[in-house]
Amino acid sequence: MATPAMHTEYPDHIDGPVLKIAGVVVLGAVMSILDITVVNVALPVFQAEFGTEGNEIAYSHVAWTVTAYTLALATVIPMTGWAADRFGTKRLYIAAIALFTLGSVLCATAWDINVLIAFRVLQGLGGGMLMPLGMTIMTKAAGPHRIGRLMAILGVPMLLGPILGPIIGGWLIEEASWHWIFLINLPLGVIGMVYAARVLAKDTPEPSESFDFLGMALMSPGLALFLFGVSSLPAEEGDFSAPRVWVSMLVGVALMVAFVWHSFRPEHPLLDLRLFKNRELTVSVITMFLFAAAFFGGLLLVPTYFQQIRGESTLAAGLLVAPQGLGAMVTMPIAGRLVDKMPVGRIVPFGLALIILGMFGFTQITEDTSYAVLIPMLVVMGFGMGATMMPLFTAAIKTLAAHEVARGSTMLNITQQVASSVGVATMAVILTNQLNSSPIVPGTENIPGLDDGITQADAAILSNTQPDIFAQLGIAVDVVASGLADAAAAFAQTYWVAWVLVVLTMVPALMLPRRREESHFLDDEGVPPVVVE
């Protein structure tokens, strides 16, 4: 292993100063990621709270509380590097926590589902800067030989999110109200700002490059319009010819195509697509996109299934989802150590195979599938997630030169967030369409407030989530059994789509490096590449 002559010396072990910095980064990432899984368990509650009596808001509509948040994350990620150079990493990190905390408090005051979605955007704008800033801070602190182990530390929020998010969200909703899943961020935000102010080094901002405002104006609205068109399908009964659907999708695609064309023109584009000349980065990004769309889209459905089909409380649903995070807790540290010693192409396919196995069980779910089957499947999916996510990040980052790390981490972070948004929107639309295909309960067409009546699937869900209102509608009890079967089948069909996406992810994953790779982290300092096993 080459010994650098003139560069920063990095010890082989994870020392105290790095751990202090890691603590700041992990706290910020926990807040950002936790708020995705906390809200997942609250979606059925939002359907009832913001709907009218007996007529809940469509699942694809309330899912925008997740989609809008992840889209906002994706929107702000590309400008993080520019803003850090201009204002300083420490100032920007503290400002991001402050904006996230403000958005959280405003979310708790929402009086309408669309207002909540708007406040989630504000919250996401703050949260979106935390992960890329954290990755850049930790990469510089780690050096080339400790990236895998430091990435495993940054993976802690990935572990805590799926475990604690649904449990905390379910407990707060059950014991207090849905408002507290957002208010809980207030004390965390204050602690995070004080911690960052004490630990992070003093800023020395050096404005270096211009910001690509045109790229921002093309990419963010383009993606948002495209996903809005997709999510409008249930409201238009699956009719692609409806102007609300095809106009939004067409304009969105046109803006995104224009963004790609534009990205090769400025010296410092919003997303540096020239990095795709790096084969390892390209394969990692493709794998990450397919994986995140399938996994996070499917993750959204699990607590909803437990609440709407099995009649569990929000807290019970959160506890039932936790085994997936526990599974990831086992494999993520192991994968973090292995990725420093062996090629990532020998790790990620194994993780994906576990997800394929675990998710297949959810393609077979019914209204009474035994928990003795479902919980082990969640654990297996967790095993797979822990062996997939951070190795993919590391595979791309370790082959970049130091000056490319910020742009490369931006590319990976935005890929994950965009893919999550696409996956959540897609799975929510498929589930809503499947539920809407259930037969209308005879006689409900004339009930005030139900518009065209209520489907058997929706009636069955209502019997589990709002039994008092269900009783007032006078729907025969024997409708529930048929409706629950229809609703469970809708979840199973949606999981088939997610499962197929994970299977397709195996194709690029098998193209990941299967031999030892060279680290180019120190290339900028005139040091020969270091072989990273």
C-alpha cells in the first residue's frame, strides 16, 4: 500500500475527533430520515383526519406527504455544495437544521392535507441539505482507508429510521395526536444546532463557482410535474387521456429532457452528468435508482397493511414493522467492514437476493396471513437492505478523486431521493387503483358525502380504521369479508410490482466491480492510487 508523501495523515482506526463529527452528522441524518418513516405509519390517520365522515382521502393523495418531502430533499441536494462554499459548512449545517425544525413545527399546525404537503416541502428543503453535507464532512474526516467504516456509521440513521420511526410515530399518534410526530423534532433540532455549533470547525467560506439556476428551474419542476401527473391517475379513474394526467406528464418529461441537454453546457452544472464517464459510478447510480424505487416504495405499504387490513393500532403497526430495521442492524455493520476488504460486486447482489426472497412473501399476502410468516420476511428484507444501501454509496465514492467527492455524493443522494419519490408515488397509485377496482357496495351511492358510493374494499378498511363511522353507514357485516379479501389482494398486486423492480435491479448489480478497486481520493495531491481491497 503506497505511503503518501505530502497529504493529510489518516490513522487506521476510528479516533475520537472523527466520532464527535460523526455524532453531529448522524443526529442530523436521523432527523431527516426519521421523518420519512414516522409519517409512513400516519398515512391512514391523515386519510381519516383530513377527509370527511365516511369518505377518506385517496391513499395516492396523502402519500404526497411523503413524496413532497423526498422531492424537496432531492431539490435542495444539488445546491448544497455551492451553498457550503459560499456560506461555510458549519453555518449551512446549522441553518439546515433550523429550517427543518421550523418546517416541522408548521406541519403540526396544518389544517388541510394540501397545507400539510406544502409545509412538508419546507421541512424537506432543510432536511435535504443534512445528508450530503454530512457525507462530505465525514468523507474528508475519514480519508481513503476508512470510508467503508465511516459510511457504516452514517448508515446508523438508515437503521434507526425503519426501527424507531414507525414505533415513535405510532406511539405519539396513539397517546397524543398526529401533530406530535412533527413537534418531536423541536427539541431534537435545538440539540442538533447546539451540538453542531460546539463540534464543527470554524467556517472559512471560499466562494468558488457559480450556481446553475437554470438547471434547478428545469429539473425540480419537471420531476414534480411528472409525478403529479402519475399521482392524478386514481382521481381520473386511470384515464391517461385526462388533461390533468397527460399534460402534467408531458411537460414534466420535456423539462427533464431539457435539463439533461443543458447539463453538458455550463462549467458547473446542477448535476455533473459528465461523472457518468466513471463506469463504477454509473453502474452504482443505476442500481441505486432501481433499488430505492422498489424498496422504499414497498416500505411505505407495510404499516398501512397492518392498520387497514389487520386492524392494528398505529403503535402495534410500528412495532410490527420494526423487525425489518433490526435485520438491517445485523448486516449493515458487517457490510461496512467487508466493503473495505472485498469488491462491492460480491456484496450487493447477495443483499438484493435476500430482499427478493423476503419481498416475495409479501406478494402472497392475504387478509389473514400469519404474522409468523410476515415477520421473518421483514427480517430477511432488513438483512438485504443492510447489505445493499451503504455498499452502493461506497462503491461509487471510493473511486472518485477528492475534488469529485462532493459532486459524486450529490449524484448518489439525489438519485436515492428521486427514486424514493418515484417509488412512493408509483406504489401509492397502483394500490389506489387496485382498491378502486373493488365493487361498489349496493345502496351507498345515495349516502350524502360518499359521491359515487363506497367500494367493498374501502368499506372493509373503514370497519378496521373507523368502526364507529362504519356502523353509522348501515353496511352489512358480510360485505367486510369480501372487501378485506379485495383490499389484501390490492396490496399483494402492488408488491408484485415492487418485487419485479428488485429482480431487475439484480442486472446492473451483477455489473458492479468484482475485483479490487483503486482509490483515487488522494489523486489531487499527486499521490499514486491506493488499492482498496
